[in-house]
Amino acid sequence: RGKFVWVERQSVRLSGAVSMYLISQNVLKKRHGIEDERLELYKALEDWMENGVGGAAFCGGDVPNVADISVFGVLRAVKTFETFDDALANVKSVEGWYRRMEKEVGEATRTDGIAN
């Protein structure tokens, strides 16, 4: 916490959140031509399953590699949100891969008491 008083910490936290929201809405979407975030997520997952994993159990073949871990980490990070359920419902091929990754990686080590 350093030597910042509560008001300073809260104002930095709030301004950071607002800044990141504005950057995502105005800069990144325009740069990458994203109009519908969910649709782009579905396309990326379909591409991952088709070109990354292909017909194998994992991108790494019989065992996960760094690419598998990276994509799995992104999905696990949103597991408690509606986005996760939507992604699995709209990209049918990803659920089997995700469940295999859960078995390989194991339980999350969150310390806030929320199962993930």
C-alpha cells in the first residue's frame, strides 16, 4: 500500500479502470475491426480447435504444451462469468478439449474461496 492514503489509492484504481475501458472501446476495437466481442471469441476458439488442436487431444499432441496452457488459462479466467458458458455452448468442439485440460492441469489454487 505504500504511503498513499485511501483517497489516492481509490482514485488511481478508478481512473485505471476507466482508462482501460476507454482504450478497449475506442482504440483496440477499431484497430482490429471488432464489432461483436463474443462473435470474435467464438471465431478465435473455432480457429484454435481447427488449426491449433486439430484432430489431436491437445495442441501438443498427447500432452498439453504451452499453447494449450495459455488458451486454457484465458478460458479458466472467465469460467465464473456468462462468457464461459456462452463460449462452450457456441463452440461445441472446445468443451472436450477444455475438460481434458482440467484433468491435466488440476484444481485452481485460488485463495479467495471461489471455486474455479
